[in-house]
Amino acid sequence: MSNEMLRAKGLHKSYKMGRSVVRVLRGVSLSAKRGEFLAVMGASGSGKSTLLHLLGALDLPNRGTVEYENRDLFGLPRSARRAYCNRDVGFVFQFYHLLPELNALENVLIARLITHSAGSWMGARRQSRADAGELLERVGLKDRARHRPSELSGGERQRVAIARALVNRPALLLADEPTGNLDAKIGGEIMGLLTELNEAGQTIIMVTHDAQVASRAHRRLQLSDGVMSEGGTDRR
Amino acid sequence: MYKWFLAWRYLHTKLIAFFGVASVMLCVAMVLVVMSVMGGFLDTVRERSRGMLSDVVLEAGSMQGFPYYEEFETYVAKHMSDIVAVTTPTIVNYGLIRVPDTSQTKPAQIVGVRLNEYCTINDFKGGLHYEEYFPGTTTLAKQPIAVAGLDPNTEKLSLPPELEAANRKWQESVGDPEEIEKYESLPYATSAFPKTAAPYYYDRVFAADIGEPKYEGPEHMGLIVGSDVLWDRDKQGGFKRYLARGTRLALTVLPLTPSGTLTGEPPVRIPLRYADDSRTGIFEIDSMCVYVDFDMLQQKLAMDAQEKIDGGFTKPRAKQLLIGLKEGVDLDEGWARVQAGWLNFLATLGPNVDDGDMTRLGFVDVYTWEDLQRPLIAAIEKEKVLVTILFGLISLVAIVLLGCIFYMIVEKKTKDIGILKSLGASGRGVAGLFVVYAAAIGVVGAALGTLLGSAFVWNINTIQDKLAQLNPALKVWSPDVYSFDKIPEVVKQQDAMWIAIVAVIASMVGSLIPAFLAARVWPVKALRYE
């Protein structure tokens, strides 16, 4: 069995901005191995988030492919692509993107709820709550489980987002500037958490503009003007 | 599963949900109130108009009536006793009613009835005023005037013993001391002459004297007047009875020959005594009809058996033959049997029937009571449909508003849609979330609206009274106009259920377009939305 988990080949993506077309990605290719912590670095507007969205199947490329476990994501039927988003990948956003009406525990559970019908949820409810509670404990938020996002700090919100990304035990965690909205201390804590997860076997692809944050990764790639280049060495 | 969970959360955490619930609630309440009041109005008219007739009516095509009604009664008794409970003939004619004491003259529709039979065939008895307080005393037969006087034993003003005994029977049947006390406290009129200019009016109006209670004056046949023929109403809907029971009245009628021409005799004046007043609750009937004895009227109108110039007698005539069906007999089936029976009966009459009589029999039709009251019922039915359509249109506006509210919700929740989709939720699932949310708003709004509407209808008269206390101009229901004392205050469960179901469906329909739009949003686009 190949150790390669994800491979992107020749990704092109452009957006229309009024009359002009902005070419964000111009033939980007990358691959990630199982258990790897990969950082994609780049300045603001370099196309990092766009790349991550394509890797997470949240958007469609104009050209190119993304293969996950040797399956072309954009050749899959919609339902299989949704299952990929829900079970194979966990997404951590820069702005957390938590649902404001739900408390921390429910925000974690929502990813699990999406996989279940009303009938199957009855059987899985107890275990799911236990799993979500355990994850919140793991990210240090056991006592904040009943708090809504508005009652949590930025760092706490990001921890909830990480717990949500992990609740379906995805093989791949995609993190989009996970510390971009946090101060250095809290950002450090979040990176510590990600490193810890990676050491426990979690594959992570992270995009960041911060070289210090990227230094936690095994491998760093540089994205500039929509073109990818090797940007660093293995930290181990 | 997340659809139900999030819909529930949105429902009780979003202020905007409150507006959705409020608009559904108000629409449901509004339509329920309109349908209940108009439906109640219609039901009351139907019920009361039925009360004046019988299930099936055999009616002559013209005023001079039709012959052989007695023979047909015998035929019915012999051949249709399995479905027919009772038959009674009536005469309907027009004339003038006069109150000699006041020289007041009015046009009237004169109905000749056999009171005992008439009261068994419909609810006429229930609408008689004095019959309620003095059961068994209302008659169309010959009668003098009862004069209240001082009882030598009790020294109290009282009526002759038969009337006092009848009143005691009423008191025993009522049992409510408060109601009895209220009635007892009402005074009698204080002179034999009715107080035409009296500043007050009373619910029991008898002539009174300082002598002993007695009957006096010549005996005349009785007359029951429609409650709105002679009396005006007060603001509470009560009648200003200013004539004492037993007061002399007179009817003037114009007899017709069997062929419908005038007999050549002068109009007939019939002296009568005011025996009671009747209230069916339908203004058109109560403001026009007076009731007298059938046989007396038949004779006065020369509709009884008259000697012919060439020998023999004409056949007595009636305008209608009322046929009461037995309990449980279907109206349409009963009508069909009577119709067939009538045709069979005509076939049995043979060649001896006078040509003129045959022509008159040819114009006799068999109707159900609904057929005869169709113009009255149809008008109110149309009114109900019209008002319901108008309020339905208003509700349509509410549905559009609901659609707008949902559009705003979807706009506001675009980011949530992005989050859910990035977590693997399908477009159909996200659309379902908003439809479930709309259904939840619809269910809550419909339930609250049903409660609000029902509470409003049940208390509509109290609410109106309170409003009228604040400003008399706010009293919208005038018993004087509508004939009913009260606004109908019955909510039909079936109506309430249908309105609620339509409201829930309407809410869901209102959410469909926004839900469809939500389903099409790409997660990345939605996540970028600020």
C-alpha cells in the first residue's frame, strides 16, 4: 500500500472580478503522505485558502485533479464527495465558523449529526456525545462545553473548531490559517495542539503566512503568485 | 437529523422566528374568526329557517292554493307511514294587520296553521314568548283577555289561576331562582288599555285592574304576531312589547276564487286577540308573518268547501302541505318518495276531477325545506365565500411576507449554510432544514392562532360589549339589523383543523424558494459571505 494519501496535480483556479479574470492557482501540484504535517506558506492573496478549499472539495478547480487514496475527488458523485467532506477530511478555518445558536458540545456534535438520519441517531447518540465530550476534554474545554461561541475566547473557539473537525475521526485535517486570528500565546497553544495531534498520527495540511507557525510542520511548501515551490525541510 | 435539531434551535433562539410565528398566528386567527362567525351565521339561518317549515313541503304554485290536500294526507298516512311522521296543511296569504287601540296598520303575511300540528312538525313553539313563561296557554282558538288583578288571598297583583298555574310550571322547570326572581320582579301593565306611550316596556305585559284577576271582553280567535311586526327593539335586542296579551287586533284579508280572481265581496275584517309573539330569528320572517288558525283563515278566504252554482261543492284548498319525516330518514330520499307518491296520487284521482282543479294540481311542486329557503341561505353562503376569499387574499399576502421573512433568514444564515455544507451536508438537506424550520413556525403559529382565534370567537360578544362601553360606535353587531341577539360564537373543530393545516402548508410553500436558493449555495461562496 502506497504511503501517499493525497495528491493534487496541475490545479488551476481563476475568479472573475468584474471584467477581469484573476488567476489564483496556476498549475499547483502537491502530495501528502500519511501521518505527515505539511505547511503551505504564502503571502496574503497568494491562493493558499483556495488551494485548501480544493483539497477539501469545497470548491471546483478549472483544471487539474485532486486524488485522495487514489480516487479523483472531482470525478466522484456528489454524495461520495459529501462523504469525503464529512468523514475523510476535517476542516479548521481561520475564523472558526461555529454555529452561533449551538453550544460548544453541540458545535462539535453537528458534524456527527450530519452523518445520521433521525432513526440511526437514536442508536448513536450516547456514543457521539461521549466522543464529543472526550474531544473537548482533549482540547482543554471540558468545562466550557455548555457555552455558546459568543461566550468563548478566540482561542477557545478555535479549539472547538478543531474538536469539530476531528469528531468523525478524519484521516486528513486541513487547517486554514488556524492561528491567523489569534495572539502569539494562544496561537502557540493551538499549534501545540496540532503538533500533538500529528504526533498521534493525524495527517495535517495547514496553510499559513507565518513562517514560525509553519516551522512546526514536517515539510513546507511555498505558494507565490499561484505557483508552488519547495519551501523548507523536515522539522524532525 | 441535524435538520430537526437546528430547526428547533433556530425556532427558539431567533427573533425573526417570532415574527414568522406571529404572522402565521394572526393569519390563522383572522381566518378562523371570519369562518366561525360567518359559518355560525349561516348555520343559525339554516337552523331557524328549517324551524319554520317541515322536511318536505308540497306547495301550490299560486296564492289560491291547491285542492285534494286532505285526500293526499290520507294517501300519505296509508302508503308512506314508514317514512312520514306527521302532515299539516297551511295557508299563506297577504293582508293588513291593525291595532284598533292605536290605529296602527301594517301589511302582513298571514299564515294559517293548525297550531298543535304545526308545533310538532317544526320548532315554532320554541320561539313563542308567552308560551315559554306560561306553557300550554298559547292558543289560536277563541279567547277573552286575561286581566291581572289583586288576589283576595295574597293581596298581590296576579293573573287568573290557570295562567298562574302555568307560570308555576315554568318556574319549576327552570329551577334557577335568579331567573325566576328576575321575571317575577317585572311589573304588569297598569291599565286595561295598553300603554302605547309608556316610557318602559316589559317582558310580561298583561292588562291589569284593581279588581280580582279575571277574563273579560268578547272572545275572539287568537293571533300570533312575528316579533318584529309590531315591536321595536332596544339596544340589547329586547323587544318593546307595548300591547297587553289578549289585546284586540284585526286582520283584513281579500278572498280569492279557486281560479285566482277576486270574489267580488268586500275585504274581510277578522277581529282577533293577540295571543303571543313568535320569533324565528330571521328578520324577513319575523317582520312580516302573523299566524292564525288554519280552519278559520280557510273559511274567511273562501278556501273551504264552497257550494257551486251548478250543484256540489268545491274542494277545500291549502297553500302548503307540510310533511315531517320520521327520525333518521334521509331528506333527499324522503323528498324522492313524496314526489313519487304525489305523482301516484294524482294518477289515482281519475277523470272526475274538475278541469280547473287539475290545472291547479299541475302547478303543485314538492320541495325540501332547503329548496324553499334557498334564496336566503344562498345569499349568506355567497357572503361567507366572499369574505373567506377576501381574507384568503390577505392570508396570501401573509404567505408572501412569510416568504420574505424566510428569504431574510436564509440571507442571514448564508454562513451557516456554508459551514454545514463544508461539514458534508447536502443541498437537499440544507433546503430541508429551512422547510422543517418553516413547518415548525407554521405548526407553532397555527396552534397559537387557533387558540387566539377560538378565544376571540368564544368571547366575541363580551369583547364587543367592552368595546361598546368604551365607544358606542364600536358596537358592530346590531341585533336590530341581524335579527340575532348575539354574534355566533361557535368554533367548528373541522374548520380550525383545515385552517391550521393550510397555514402549515402555506408556511412551507413560503419557504420553498429561499430553501431552494440555500440548497444551491457553494460552501466556499457561503463561507466568504459577510
